[in-house]
Amino acid sequence: MPVTKEQIMGALERVGLPGGDTLVSRDMIRAITIQGDAVNFVIEAPTPQDAAQMEPVRKAAEAVVMEVEGVSKVSVALTAHGPAAPKAPPPNLKIGGHPKPQEGKTKPSGVQRILAIGSGKGGVGKSTVSSNLAVALAKQGRKVGLLDADIYGPSQPRMMGVNKRPASPDGKTIIPLHAHGVTLMSIGFMMEEGKAVVWRGPMLMGALQQMLGQVEWGELDVLLVDLPPGTGDVQLTLCTKSELTGAIVVSTPQDVALIDARKALDMFATLKTPVLGLIENMSMFVCPDCGSEHQIFGHGGVAAEAEKMGVPLLGALPIDLDTRLAGDGGTPIAAGEGPMAQAYAQIAKGLIEGGMA
């Protein structure tokens, strides 16, 4: 069988970098070409200083690709972004303001599907599910975007390990960032860390409209939108002004969370947005010492709600310390291996097989 790019990227996942990342998770692989049994690619370091110290990494990458069946020749170039040439200050890009009038619902050019990921209340792990699901879909070969629409509490910059301001070549177009194979945009990239966003509803709607319409998303199979909790302005704007494929609702099993989840479900029904499925998060806790299961928040409440509504239960995810540590560290657990990565991979597989992603 001919050698594939997926095989090469899979091998390069094993080449580690300081801090627990890999060449693939840091998105440092460029220009893979395969000609028969010969493989060529480029490792692009962030700076020339980094590149000067990465010769051992280059040799390691060459060695792991040589181990791929069918490969007998490997050429690996090491390069870096050069220092920026002196230039005028970048255009000023103002985010937030009154939304511009638009006719009907729109969808960013090149984006095939938009999935909203919502919850009735905060604290149920919606953003954790969003980031891990985006990475899991990307690992299965989908072109994925992730829009952090939680304007007041953006968490994707931390969870995805990105802390840079997007470029804007003309003061209008926004160039998104990339991490773990996912194209990213968040209001958190535009604001100073720790600074509160104190905006009224029209400014929220304007910011969401900008992040959907002015960002160069490129060609995407699916754009996941991490919504804020509740049923407010952002949800209303997204459902009425964008061509949504559907919504996924995340909830914990306890009654208090389900009460609010039902409100989110009712909101999507009112706004004629199809609910594609539910995810039960914090479904149980598995003791790492004895292996016993503890249903801290109850169990099965979301499954019962899904059955009542006639929509799929897409997955039941346990409380997991490693998931929390991975999110805080900027590398979603779905980017690695293990039971939790497999759980997210299974949810992603279900979405793909169902034609939803």
C-alpha cells in the first residue's frame, strides 16, 4: 500500500518537545510530499533561535518516519519564521460595537457546517467538551474551526494553549490562530488577560458578527461554536443570523443542571435550531486507587432527557483529573492517548458517521 500523510503525521506525533507537546500538536510540520518510498517535509520553528537548538528534534523526526512501512528515504528541512521586518504599526482592529444590518442568515465562506455547543448553566464543562471535541475531530481528518463565543468568560485561549493577538492586514480581515490542528478565534485573543469585558447586548452581537464574518476561516468541514451559558444575546444572534447545522447541549446529570439544560433545549426549539444530541458530562467518578465508580452528580439524567426528546445521547464522560490538568496546561486530553481521548474520539466518530461533522 502507498504511504499516506496520515501515517507520517501519526509517526511524528511521537516526536516530543519540551513541556509535553509534540511536533504535530504544536503545528510545526509543513509541506509533506510523498513520492513513492521517499518522504520530504519541513519543520518550522517559531524563531531562528529555536531552530538553532532543534537539530536533535529534526534527526528524531527523520528516524521515526523511516520506521513507517514503505518508507526508505526521508528528507527533513528545518526552518523558522524570520525576524519581522521593520514596518508601520498594524492596522487598528476594533472588536465590539453595534451589529451591522444583514439580510437573512449567513455562513462564512468555505465553512460547510456550523455546530453550536451550548448549556443551560455554567460549570458543566461545555468549554472543555468543545475544545476536546474539536481536537478529536481534527485527529480524525476533519478540517475544524473553534469559535469561542463566550464573550464574558473566554476560556479557549488557555485550554488550547494559545496566547497571541490575531493579525489583521487591513483593519477589517482577521487572521485566525491555530493549535492542535484546529483553527481558532476567541475574544480572549483580543483582550488583555484578566481584563473584564463590560459590554451591553448590542456590542456582544457586533463582536460575534465580526468573529463569524470577518475571520478568514478558510475551508472547514465544521466550525464548532462554544456558546456562553444560558439563553441570551449571543445565542439569539447565532441562531437567527447564522446558518446553523444544529446544536449540541452539554449537561451534568443532576436535577439543577437538567432544569437549565431543558431551558436551553427549549430555546433551540423556539429558534428552530435542530438539537443533534446531548452529552452527559461528569457522569461518574472512577476512583484511581480502588477503581470503584461514584455517581457524584447522579447518573443517567441526561440519557433520560435525550430519550424523552428523541435525540441521541452522544456520550457520557466521567469526571477526570487528567482532563482538567490537560485543559489548564493548554493541551486538550483528546490530543493524546488514553481512555478519555478514546471517549472523545468515539463522540467525534459518531458525529462524522451521522453526517454532522
